[in-house]
Amino acid sequence: MALAENVAKGVADETPDSLDDFTARIDAAVAVAARYADAVDRESRFPSEAFAELKAQKLLGVLLTPAFGGEGRSVADAAQVCYALGKVCSSTSMIYAMHSANVACISNHQDGNDHYLSCLRRVGVHQMLLASSTTEGASGANVRSSAAAIIASGEDITLTRDASVVSYGAAADAIVTTARRSPESLPGDQVLALFFRDDYALEQTSKWDVMGMRGTCSEGFRLIARARKEQVLSQPYDIIHKRSMVPVTHLLWAACWAGVAAGAVSRAQTFVRTVARAQKGALPPGAPFATQASLSLMALVNLVDSAIGDYLARARDAEALEEIAFQTSLNLLKVSASEFSIATVMHAFNACGIAGYRNDSPTSVARPLRDILSSAIMINNNRILANVATSCLIGGVPDSIVKRR
């Protein structure tokens, strides 16, 4: 599978016409995202125009099956959308990645009751945008620990949560959130719940004034929700986390960052070509950096493609998804993809020189550079490396560089 070539691996009965249609729909959304990307960054606002087009192109429900208003496409297709959007607007791409991970969680681990199935249809038919709330003030970035608990009251449940970060929460149509199973449960005994806009109220507790990824609007809120008890998934979040949340989130984040890097490399290549034409073929001093940027991007795309292929091969095998080696590889993918993407954008920046540094240059790399630096601190790389240290020791090293086919 080639991420940059829109190959939809894992999609049953895919035809050239449907691939062409899917590509055209992505291109339409990308065009709108590109038009408003600078304004989204400058004004630190939600990319409303891009998501209106994503909804119009029915790209928000691609991971849902047709029974729920979706298309039954694979994570590879969602990654392709992230990659294409990342080239022009990092915030739009990252929001799409987070939304898609939420869709995967609520659909892969669906409960069979009529009310929940109607919720899934509602999400797909109306192309709803799903935000997530997995961090709290007390637990910080530890998504595997919850302070707030689900409280049952007859056929309903309530939840009041200090959500320290809810990316694009004010713009979302629904929120997917973790919580303790009950007031008596331990912090690690978590469930996942789906709340629609008419199920909850948000009280803003913090703003989002940051260096990059400004359009994600990752503000803090107090979440106050009341809904039907069937909207809490019965499967423990521990299982959802391993089989869906971590794999899909890390794969799509990586695809997003690869797209951001690709956009920066494209600008570097444009700069080198422009100067070479003006100087009758003489390359600018930064040309070697453009070569390094291209090489780094190739390695990054291959890394993401390989990880997506590994996931798709395991997607229907619960035990394979929960293998320690696979879970470790997903965490290390996050670290490696972020480091590769930062290095790639930096090479592109150096290739462009002052033209890349200027905000008013057609080959400016300022916005991609500010945005890509967030990749190392979205779940801090140091935290991940510390958490997987033991499993890396258990895993040992490969016996061969050639995989058995």
C-alpha cells in the first residue's frame, strides 16, 4: 500500500470508478481546507469551511458500514484523507484523524441494543463530527485513569467531568468520553460513552492560545452530561483502548504528520526549482537540504505504510491486536513518526532559507514548522518511551531483516 498514491488496501470490491470518486471527494475537501488554512491559523479558529465540505463529501463516516450511513472503508482510506489534508492544513487533518479514531471506537465495539444502533445510524446519516474527552485535570495525559464516574439513575446515566482538553469540543456534534464505570470503581476500571450535543453542556475552563495546531481549538471544559444508559459501551475501555483507540489514533496521527511533512517538502522543491530557473540552472545553496527532506519523507511514508499494513493484517484478530510486540510498535510508531516528520520539515525549512522563514512568502514553511512541533508533545514522546521500556526489553531484537512471506 502506498499512502501517497491513494491505494485503498483492505476495502472489499473496490473498483477504479469508486477509487476515482473517493479521490475526487478528497480533492474537493482539500481545496477548501487550503483556501482557509492561513485564516484558521491566524485567527486560531475551527476550520468550519473545510468540515462543511468534508460533510458535504460524506467523508466523516467512511469507517462506518453502509448500514449506519457509512461506506465500510478501511483505516488505510482514512489515513489517505489525513495525508492529503495534512499537506495544506494541519489542524483540519488532525481533527479528522481524532474524529476517525472516535468513529472506529464506537463502531468496532458497538453494543447490539436498538438504542445504540440508532445512535450509530444518527452519526453516519448526519455525518456528525465526534470529539473526544480522554484527559482530566486530575490525571493529566494519563488516558488510562479516570476520576469522574458514570452515575446510574434508572434508565439514564449522568456524568460530570473536568475535561482538561476537548479538542474542537465547541464545534463537535457529539463527544466520546472515558469515565469510571461507577462511583465504586477504581480509576482504571473505565468505560466509553457517546453523548450527543443535546445530551450535554460544556462550561469552558481554559483557552487555546498556542504556537501551532491552532485550529484544533483544544480548550478545557467542564462536561455535564445526561443520557440513556445504553450509550455507555459495555465492553471495558481497556479492550477498546488496545484494539481500536491506540492503533487507529497512532496510525492516523502519523498519516497527518506525514502529510504536513509532504506539504513542506513540496514548498522546498518549488523554491529550489524557482531559483534554478531564475539562475539558468544553478541550484541554490539549500538544494542539498531539499534532497534530505525528500529522503526523510520517503522513510516516513514507508514507516506509516508498513504500520497500516500490519494493522490491517491483524484487524479481525483480537489476540493479534493485543500482542505486546504490536502494542509496543504502535507506541514507537508515534515517537518515530513525530521525529521523522519534524526532521523532514526542518530540512525543508533549511532548503528554503529566508523564503521559508518569512510568513508572506509563497514558499513559507513557518506554519508547517510550528504545527509539526506539536507531534512530539501530543502524548509526550518521553512519556511513551518510559512506558514501553520494559516491553522493549521483553521483545528483544529481530532475527532477520527479511520477513517470511
